[in-house]
Amino acid sequence: MERGDIVSVVTASGTLQPLLSVQVGSQVSGKIKEIYVDFDYVVTKGQLLARIDPAPFESRARQAGANLDMARAKVSSAQADVTELEVKVKDTQRIYNRFETLFKDEVVTEQERDTAQTNHEMAMAELEAVRARHELALAELKQAEASLESAELDLSYTYIYSPIDGLVLTRNVDVGQTVAATFQTPTLFVIARDLREMEAYLDVNEADVGRVSSGQPATFYVNAYPDTTFKAKVVEVRSSPKVTQNVVIYNVVIGVENKELQLKPGMTANATVTVAERRDVLKVPNAALRFRPPREDNKVAGLVPAKNNASAPEPKGPQHLVYTLKGKKGPRPVEVVTGIADDKFTELVQGDLKEGSQLVVGMVTKEKGPTMPRRLY
């Protein structure tokens, strides 16, 4: 038994990624005419990255503008016809009213009165038809305006701008290449917002993920700098599982500072997460917790276990049995309660043991020589 520090850790590996990366695509199809940035260019929000050949879109915009002018002319013509017919309707209404009065005074015949009425009704019908044509012309005008707006919008999409401040990670197109924005928007560039702060996505086994929580400190190294230890902190434990080779794993996200810009996206981070830590505590060797003496029908030299130990029920939870030596009486079981553990020692929380107590971790048999060395702690 001895005193010391115990640090319980979970080890895992994962991939470094920027906090935010944006895929810049094209909303229209066409040929790349110009590219203004390349790999590792620092760009600002709104900066022009590339341009698609605008000639086809300019032609469509001009055609849409001409259609709009024609639609406006139709509206003006229909409006003039409506005004003319409204005057005609008023005139035929006055004539009909006069003939109706003259008919009552028996100045005009019934046929003349009926003819004036018919002329008025025909003028009203013509007015309704002209008004319908005017409404149709107005609808065509709105359609032409929408077509022009769509053509101008497509023309504006030929300019590809950066949506964020950042660094160009990838450029997937070259000048002269044709991009097709049909079912899926093609990715032209990938831009990372800021590489001075990054994240690593660790794959943690389901047996260990229960010990990991947000805020725990972590360290890691990358193959590019094997002698450099980088500090990190757990920022998220994700609940979505994935199965790799019949093993269930979870993503644990750790935040990484990259002020010197040594780390690059895609590097493999070999991380160690500190899940618990105890300072200046009594430590039990893990081998002592695993040791069990043989049954009495398999006695060994100098070590005779108690008769009731072989049939004693195995403790559950944090309770364990360790064995100490007192003279030649053989191993004496001591029940202990344990805490956290590392790869060699386990914290002693409760038990009739003191610093310097000797614990059995192995023994030597009588028959054929040593099967396991005898060690005392």
C-alpha cells in the first residue's frame, strides 16, 4: 500500500475540424469564366470568389425586358379601348333615354326605340369584353415583370461571393469548367471561418462514454507533432450512436485552441480525457484486487487460505476483497471499498488497511515450480 495521485482517463482518437465551415455553391448552371481565389486564401464576407459566364443570362434578361415592354403596350392599348367604350356606352345610354321619352310621346316608333336600346346593350357588351382584355393584359404585365426579376436574379447568381470571413480550404472548380445546378447545388469552395479555434470529434466506446461529461479537461497529440501536447476541453457528448465493427461508439466533441495555427483540418487527434482525479490518497494495486487464493485441495507452500473464503460470495459494486499476510497463517481477506482507478492502481475509499500494508498479488506453487511470482506491496 502507498499514497499518491490517481488520474482516471478515457483515451480515444478522432478528427480535427474547424468550428464552422461553409460549402459555397452555385445556384445557376454555366461555365466558370473567372476565379479570383485559391487554396488557403484569406477572404472576407461579400468578397467575389468566382464568376460564371453571364452572356446567356444577360440575353435572357434582355428578352424578358422586351417582353415587359410589349406587355406594357398591351395594357396601354386595352386601357384606351376601355376609355373609348365607356364614352360610347354613355352616348348610347343618352340616345336610348331620349328615344324612350319620344316613344312615350308617340314621336318615334317602337322599332326606333328598340334599335336605340339594342345599340346601348351592344356597347355595354363591348365594354365588358374590352375590360376583360384589359385585365388579361394586366396579368401578362405582372408575368412579364416576374420573368424579368427572375432573369435578373439568375444574372446576379453568376457572381459567387463569400458568405463569411475565413480561409479557403478547398477549390473544386477551374476556369472553363461547366457546373450544373440541377438536382443538387455543386460545391465550388469550402471556407472555414477561423482555424484559431477548432474541434475534434472523438470516437468513444460505449463502455467509457458514461464517464465523460462536458467541461472535463483533455490533452491530445497529432502525428505531425508527436512530441507536442495540446490542451483541450470536452464541450459536448453526443447521444447519437454509430456501430463500427460491432462496437457501439459515440461522438465526444472537444474544443481546441489553435492560436499558432499548427493544427490543420483532418488531422487525427489522439486524445486523453481526464474523467476523475484524486490527490494524495491510498492506492491499491489492481493486481491485488484480481488475486484469489486457491482452494484447500490445492494448497501451496506457506499460503493456506481460510476455509470459508472459497465459497464466499463475490462482492458487487465498489466492494472488493484483497488479501494480506500475517506471519504464516496464510492470506487474510480484507473487504475494501474502492474509488477511481488508473491502469495500475485503484483508490482505497474504505477498508482496514494502512499505508505500508502488504497485499498479495500472486504466489508460488509447491508442485512444479513457479507459476506466478510472489509479490508483496
